[in-house]
Amino acid sequence: MKFEEYLASLQSKTVAVIGIGVSNRPLIELLLSRGVAVTACDKKDRAALGALAEELEGKGCRLRLGPDYLKGLTEDVIFRTPGMRPDLPELTAAVERGSVLTSEMEVFVSVCPCPIIAVTGSDGKTTTTTIIAELLRAAGRTVHLGGNIGHPLLAETGGMAAEDLAVLELSSFQLMTMTQSPHIAVVTNLAPNHLDVHKNYAEYISAKENIFTHQTADDIAVFNADNEVTCSFIGRERGTLRTFSRREPVERGTYLAPGASGGQAIWAANGAGRRMVLPLAGIKLPGIHNVENYMAAIAAVDGLVPDEIIRDFARGFGGVEHRIELVRELNGVRYYNDSIASSPSRTIAGLYSFPEPVILIAGGKDKGISYDSLGPVINEHVKLLILCGATAGVIRASVEAAENYSGLEIMDVEDYQKAVSLARSRAERGDVVILSPASTSFDRFSNFMERGKVFKEIVNRLK
């Protein structure tokens, strides 16, 4: 169904939109502008919404607010917010009564007029998505970037052309009930994550699989051949398979091998031949995990972006905010913001990015995953561990329980102001100070962006 046809089909129906946050605001505005009967539901009360409540009501929107915002859902179509489980009792009851449960992203994928390239994974998906989008733009394509990155795209669908490309980052929550897959699907890696929301690891993996299970023979799937879970997907793809690997050459996709003038390089293979695409020395972003991000991105855009454009881009691309982002260098010490690191695997990748001595600031809210793998890596790479947040205790325990623990100094602080002050007092020229929490931000901040911004402001105020 096309975009305009879908909107027309809603004009005779009632619609509930759950969540009046930034991601759903454009959807609500779009539906109201087309004369759709919309009820916006949010657990915030009227006082918390402030002027927005009157603004929405002035446009004809009904509001259902407060603790009972999910009770009595009888609307024909219900748009759930991405982080909400689709099997909540209130949603299940509504579906049993005949409501159609969907989401902004599910509808966008079904009505998008141009090919979609989508990326998912436990780590690296934002950087990989950004690299793909920017490479395509550098090659002269019109790109619409959205999903779990950028902004919601459904409201902009009417302005998209068939020759454009939509590039999406998709979370497990967005994929849980997805019944369509993109033209090019990329899975960067998988490790236990979001187990505070998902029932178990198997459900998390199952959600991620939806990015490729609905593809056709005309589509492309890109899998990480070095990751145990994503490697298990190989053979289940319905279209063309491309893989990427740091360990060995692949038949189709990208891999690491010696370059033409020494050093390692990313090579591309298409079944008929292979060519060197990008020397690792030409990648500005630090860390082997970013090499993997480039391999995934290059595998996705092979045939769409010339190699020279890839090389030019890699020389200048400094990364995405909050992802091993260099904040400043002061007195020979570099300060990095890696607030996106909301899991142990992300922090591990960040620590492996630096050969220099590291002062690590970590801790936040637990999301139900194991920290056992983090302790040994901290002992190997960190000279001082500064803990701040609800997971301070479990991170400390993982460090002290590791076989290579030899008395690493661990200090607990109350907040980031004290953490940065302590790090500065102990750092020596040549050291790296990095905020890489290995935990979510929800113990003290609304999201990882706010957390990273606070850290950067403190660092930038240092005299």
C-alpha cells in the first residue's frame, strides 16, 4: 500500500498513538493534518506535558494521560512506541477486540517508495548506519536517514522519490513485530543486550532476525562472519549473501588482508574477483571495532559507491557524537566521550581502541546482562577505574573476580563532576580518560545523549 493510500485508509478509523515523545510527535501531527481521529496516550500527566497538551487539543487531538493511559484501548489502529513490548496485557486485549497494533517504523517500511538499507546489531549499528548514509550521499544519492537514528521518516514519505534511498538503524524493539524486511539488511554483531526488556536472549535474537527473514531473492543480507550468532544466520538468507570478516577471506563481502604497500587493508570480493578498497591507515576513526563497522558498510554499499569516494570519506570522518568522541586534549591528556556504551561489550570495544594507559569512568543502570567479560579487559587496559552509578558494585566485582586482577585501583564517586576532577588529578601526559559506562543512563539521565552532554560540559570547563 502506498503512502497516500494508507493515510486515506485511516480517515474512516480511530487511531491511538502511545507515547507523546519526540519520536511520535511528527506522526501525531501528520495524522491530525489528514483529518484522522487521534487519541494520544502517555503516562505523563497534563502538568508534565505543559503547553503541548493544549497545543495538541487545539489541533483536534484527544488525550489519555496518567497511570491509566493504556486502559480502555478500543481504537481501530494503535501505534506503539518502540520501547514498549507488544504483548502487554492492555495491548493484547485490544488486539483480541480487533485493534491493529503497529508502529511508525512498521508503517514506514511498508509504504516507503524507495529501496531501504537497514542496519541492526548489538554494537556499532549507529556508526555503521551513519557511514552507509554518508557514503551514499558522497556518491550523489539522495538519502533519508532515520529509524533509531536521526528522526522519524513516515511524515516525510510524501516527499521521497523512487530513486532515493532510505537508510535505517533498527533496534530489537522496532524489529520485534516487523513483517517486512529491507532491500539490504546488515547485522553488525549480536551479544546479550536489553535483557531488562526482552524475556531472554533468544527473544532478543529472534527480534533481530526479522531484519532479513522477510527478504526475497532480489535482496541482500550482510552478516558478520566472525560473530557466533550472526554466523549462524548464514544459509538462512533468501537473497544474495555478503559477509565480512577480520579473520579470513570471504567469497562475497569484505575482509582484512595485507594491503598493496604494507599494513592491513579492507578488501572486497564479489565472487568473480577481489580488490583492495581501504587501507586501515586511511581510517581516521580509532579502534578495530570501527574497522568492522567500515567492513559492514562497504559490504552494504558495494556497487553503489566508488572505492575512491570510500577512501576520501574515511580519511576525514571523525565519528558520531557520544561514540568514542574526542572531547578535548588538555595538558597532553585526551578526554573521550563514549556515553553510547550502555553494555559491557561496547566498553570492551572502546578499551581495545587505545594502546595508551586508560582512566575509565564507568557505571549506570543495570539492564540484566552479565559483566563477567568486562573485568579481565579492565584489568588489562585500565590504570585507574572510577565508578559512579547503580552498577558500580557489579563492575567492581567483575574486576576483582577476574583471574588477571592484581590490585587495580578502583574509586567510587558520587557524580561526574567528582569523577572528572579525580581523573584529571591522576592523569599523566599521554593518558586517555574515557567515559564508557557499560550500563544504561536511566539511573541519573533521560538517555545516553544527555549523559554524554553533561560529561562533555564538565570536561570543557576544565581550566
